[in-house]
Amino acid sequence: MTSSQEKKLLTLLSQIAKEWPDETVTQWALKNIVFREPGISGPMSLYGRKYMEEVIDLWRGPQVSDLILCWGSRTGKTRTLLIGAAWRIVHHPMRCLWCKPALHGPGGARNDARTKWIPMLQASPQLAALLPTQYRRSDMTFLQQIIAGSIIDWTGTGSARQLAGNPCDVTIQDEIDGYVHRGDVEAHPSALIDERTKDCPLPMRVKTSTPTIEDGMIWQWLMRSDLRRRFVPCPYCSEDGKRKDRYFVLGWSETVEILPRVDDNKQEIPVAWVHWDNEKDIGDDLDPEDIRIAAETAHFVCPHCGAKISDEHKLWMDAHGEWRPTRKAVPGIRGYHLPSLYASHPETSLAKLTIKYLSSRANPDILRNFINSDLALPWAVQDAIAAARVIVEKPEATQEGKWTRLMTVDCQQSWPYFWWVVRAWRADGENRGDSILIAQGHADTWEELTAIQAKYGVANSGVMVDSGYGARENAEVYRECFRRATKWLWQSPSSGRLLDKPVAGARIFPRDGWLAAKGFPSRKRWKSKTGEMLPYRLHAYDPFHGTADQGKYGDYLFEFSGDYFLDLLELLRSGKAPETWAVSEGAADKEYWRHMEGKMRESDGNWVKRSRRWPDHLADCEKMQVAFAYYLGLLRGAPQADRPAHQNSGSNEAGRPDTTRQPIASSG
């Protein structure tokens, strides 16, 4: 063991064996901390902010290496940092690096040190007694304070040079989502700051922010943590907080909430959503009177007993609330999520938040601030284009005419391995091309997909399976599709024609089997036999290439232009197309709508994923539904040459070689 390793071990053992004060950090702070800021001066208090206690007490011991606070505005997250750092100065001297997005300006490092941190130190008697005397004023600048063996450095994150320097045992990354990352030049500032604690045996790394987007640093760290949420009791049915099964978390609306609805034990997380009495009467064109009524009647609804819970209950619920982890974490990382709904502040009352939300619905910039700052949620589903959602009671709205059911499947390399959508398409009459979502979901095995196909009555030739980028090995998809054919055709080795009877030396093609597909991220066109440029083609391939059966069998791969059919899907969803794109009642859940907003159109017109971690597999299934329906001539805008007609031709050119695939039988 080297001398450096011995030193680290001795430091670690001394910290573990250190005799800590009997009182908690919160108990100490209530007796010793005094704030001195305009409008919020006075002794530290937990009145209306009991939720701060557990977070503050974490500064006492070494059980957590990374503390993540994803909190809304007016919740007091900055005060937890001030209190924790003050406690360390008195009881456990530290070298601390305190980082803000900028060095100067409002909200910058220098400004926070000058207007919040130092005034608190000077106003708190126990801390004031430790401050340097007038003969050592250089130890007490706005960017560095040397106090009783502790050194606190304040800096912005505008340059990597500002983040390099002496090792630290405490780092505070405040408003981390505001850090500018020049990815082509240097590592993310957060990573550079964490490097400062590399030599410390018991580091304390604190990261706080209101979130911005799902790819933002605070949200990514929160998702690595145990994601603690604040559960509070119902003032009506919890028997004064004694019944733990009558606790819930506070949430704004299911349409904006993106946090998991179940914990890692598969237990549903009960949520009290916000409602107002005239909710059904409020449309897109808001009347000031409607907003006034909504603000006056806004309330939470208990998910257990249905009681209306108002602002006057917040203090009692806060006093009896508790933090509960909802997922398994990376060891040492503890995360807390808290929207402003929990804060007992005039600006966080249900009336004020309702006015803010309703008034901002037509303005994405204002709505984004509400989602980020008040709900402590990333800008996600909320910025998606509102799509027409036609809900019908029955899978086939009228039960008249012919309906064709199609099943499309998106394959992935990791669980869930398959995502699928079953949609019914009207195949005749003036309403040809109307479609209704029957069901959607995910599966783990090919056998499950076969069972789902049978359950919803999808013809064998009505199944399309993706084999493009992100899928499991293409060969697996090709062979599974080939094996599910119910009939066979033999390709004559002399004429290339496909025959119904076996021929010596012929390649065998499936008939009425599943169709493998591959989408291209473009608006590519292929020339058909008639000279027409189409957004798809069927391409011959050998499903057993590279095996002992190579050359014995053949099948067709459906290649299509992904962006073209995303454009068409968007048109159908917008309600501007002649066809109706509908959803049967109960067929779509929140996960489905989330996937449907997983892609966005850039300024150049191209489609991209909304973020790397946003799921879009069901959207890919719906894109394939549109491509499949277009190929079959079910959409009114599909060209005549595109529609199936039975021909004995083994062509692999653009256009459908219909001898290998019969028109799909109606399942309606």
C-alpha cells in the first residue's frame, strides 16, 4: 500500500469513527441559522416546508455521495444548500466548489455569494463568530471565503479553466441545466466539476435545478437516483395521517405528467390531480370569466376517496408528509422530485397556478416555463403538436362495409423486444381509408405476436414486421416472417414465373405470410414497372442467406420512405385528410400518446427523434400502418398503379409482385 493510499484510508476511517453531534442538521439550523435577504429575512423555519428536513439532514453523514434536487420554483432548494454548507463549516470543515451557470450577473456565482450566502453568515451568530477579522479581509471575498478551516470557492461554468484547481470534498452544482456545454472542445462542466472530488474518500456532490428537457443533466441524474417523491395524506380519509395506504403525490394533469406511474415493485403510485368545476366547459378560446371560475374552484382530488382538497389543507399535509423512494438507484445516488404544488407560497396557490396554466396554453414559451419551473418536469409531451383524437366506441364504427385489419410490429434489441399496433382500415365505399386503432402494446416473443395476431383476427398476410435500424438481427426477422406463410409458390428456374405446383430446381416463395419491412429516413422514390415514382418497393432477398439452405428459398422485403409516410401520418392525425384517423375507446393509453410524439419535424422538413431517450416505437408502428395501407391501395390518395391486382409475375422491381402475396382478406 502506497503512502497516498494509506492517507486516504486513514482519512476514511477517521471520518467514519468521527463523533457526530447528537442533534440533526435541521435541529441545529432552527437554532442557529438566520437569513438576511430582502423580503425573506429572519430565523430559519420549516413552516410550510417540512419537506426540506430530510434533505437538509443528509449533510450530516456520509451515506449519500450524490444528492439530486429536481425541484420547482419557490420550494426552497437553494436554502437547503445554504444550510447544509453552513453546518459543514461549523462541524466538519470542507473544501467546497460552488458552481453557477455564470460568474457575474443576476443569479451568477458572485451575486449569490454577495446577496444570499455572506449575509446569512453575518446574520447567524454562531457563524458570524467564525468569520475572519478586519485584519484578514482577503479571506472573505465574494468569490472565496476561508472560514474556520473551510474554503468555499464560487465560480461560473463558462470555461474549463474555471473548473480546474484544487481537490474538493464538496461540490455544489446549482441550476445545472443552465451550464453551457461546448461538446466539440471539452467535457461537460458537470463532469469536470465531479473530477474535483476524485481524490476524496467521502465526497458530497450536490446537483440542483429546475429541469429543461429530458436530455438535460438534472433529469438524467434524477433517473439514475431512487427518485424520491413526496407522499402526503388525505385530510379526509387517512385518519389524521395514520393510514399510510391513503397517501398520494400531488400532480397537475395526466396530459403533462411524464414521471412513472408505478414504482419498481410494480405498485401504482396514487396521484391527486388538479381539477376545476368548469373543466368541461373550457375550450381553446378561453374567456376571462372561465379562467376566473377555474381559479376559484381549483382543487386536488383524492385518488382514494374522491374528496376535494384545497390550498387550506397544504400545511397539514406537508406536516404529515414523507419521502418515499419509487425506484432502485445507482448506489450512493439519492434524488428528490418536488413540484411547486407542495409549496405554501402565495404564488404557488392553486388559483395562481391555474391562471398561469390556462393563460399560457396558447403560448409555448410561457407554457414551457410553467412546465419546467412550476411542475419541475422537462419540456416533453407538452410541446408536441396537438393532434386530432377521434374516439369511437366500437372497433369498427358502423359495422358496415369491408374492414381490413393490419398488424405492424417494431422490433428492438432490448426489452421490450416487440411493439405492435393493430388498426382496422375501411376497404370500400366513400369512407375507404378511414381507420380505427383496435389495440396496441408490446410483447417479448414471436409466439406472443402470433397469439396477438390470432386474438385480433388479423389475416396472416396482414402482418408487417420492421427489420430496419434498431431491430433485432435482420436475418431473424426475415426467417420468422418466412416461416409463418400458409401457402407456397415455386419459381420456375427457366421462366422465373411463380407456379402453384412444385417444379424441380425451383426456389420456394411464401404466399400469405408475414411481410418484412425496412424504412429509410428520407423521402426516397423508386420507379415502378409503369414508370411511376413510388415511395416504396418490394425487393427480393434470400431469408436463409449464409446457411445450408441458401438459394432454396426467396421472399420480398418491403422498403419504404420513412419521412414520406410520417408526413402522411401527420396529415391523417391533423384531421385535414379526407380519411378519418380514429382510436377505439380504451385502446390508447398514456404510453401510446407519448410514443406518438416521439418524433418531430426540423426546420428543414426532416423528421428526427424528439430526444435520444424518448420512446417512439408505437409511432413507428403507426407509420408502417400508413405505408402498408398505402401499398394496398386503402388510402384515397394512393395511386392506381400502387394497388394490388393478381398477376403471375416474379418481378422484383418497384410495384407489388402480387403472385407472392394475395390481397388481404377482409376481417370486418
